[in-house]
Amino acid sequence: MSQKIILYVEDNEFNRKIVRQLLAKTKYKLREAHDGESAVKDALKDPPDLILMDVQLPKMSGLDATRQLRAEARTAAIPIVVITSYALSGDAQKAKDAGATAYLAKPYSPRDLLAKIRELVPEA
């Protein structure tokens, strides 16, 4: 079985570092994108096994990027976990409406994030 690839879309370096450290001791391979536009390009060029998508991103929101990825045959079935610090009433539904597989509010437990990743894409 090949190594599972996770694309993490996040503009905050501190948050990227946390996920980098979390996945360093796993068999997952991490790719990063800093905005919604580059995330869509990256995923279409080389589809990952899972996408962790922040909502508030430069150039294109995470929800818009999720909608675009769902509209493309190459990326339509990839699990997408939408992550946001703007966890207001109705945001989970907005994420689902955009095509998210799951929704996680910040701050989240790294253990919970890893459990969600393993649930959606078991390690190789």
C-alpha cells in the first residue's frame, strides 16, 4: 500500500506547524497550501487522499475551494475536513452544503484531528 497524502490548506504558519508535528510520527505524507486558489490547483494536479481545509483563506475561501473541488471529477470523492475558528451556529451546515465530509472547530484537540484523519483515511 502506498503512503497516504494529506493536503493541509491553512494560511497560518503556527497552525501548519502543529499539524506538521502531529503527522511527523505517522505514515502520512503532508503537503501544504497557503490559500484556496493554490489548494485547488495542487489537488487537481496531484489529487491527495484527504484535504484539511481552513475556511478563512486568502484569494479564495475554503468553502469556495471545497465547492470547486467537488465539481471536478478528479477530486470529487476526496474526503475534505473543513476546519474553522469561526464556529458559529450554522457553520457546520454551510461546510456540509459546500461538500465537506466533516467539520472541525478550532481550537481542536490534535488527538481528535488525528482520529478524524485515521477514520477517513487509514494509515498505509
